[in-house]
Amino acid sequence: MNIARQRIVRVLRQRGQQVRADWVERELPDRVDPEEHAGLLAILRLDAADLVDAPSP
């Protein structure tokens, strides 16, 4: 399961972390693999379980 990059950006902007949000927009792919980017998500204090896209029915 992947995370939409825009979801990460939205959370960071809501926190007032504009510079980090801008960096994420430039550097990460549209679909972020939470296992591959676990370290980055931890640094950003984001819980992948809260961000993972719901599976399609």
C-alpha cells in the first residue's frame, strides 16, 4: 500500500511546515512506499498507518 505524496504535503502544511512540504513535493514520487521511506516518515513525525490510501473495493 502506498501513500499519496499530496496527503503528506497537506499534513505538513497544516502543521505550518512549509519548507518541508515544498521539499517533499520536489523530491518524492507521486506514490510513496511507506516501507522504502519509513525513515523519512519517522523524521517528519508521520505515521504511515494514518496516511496509507484505503484499498479500492
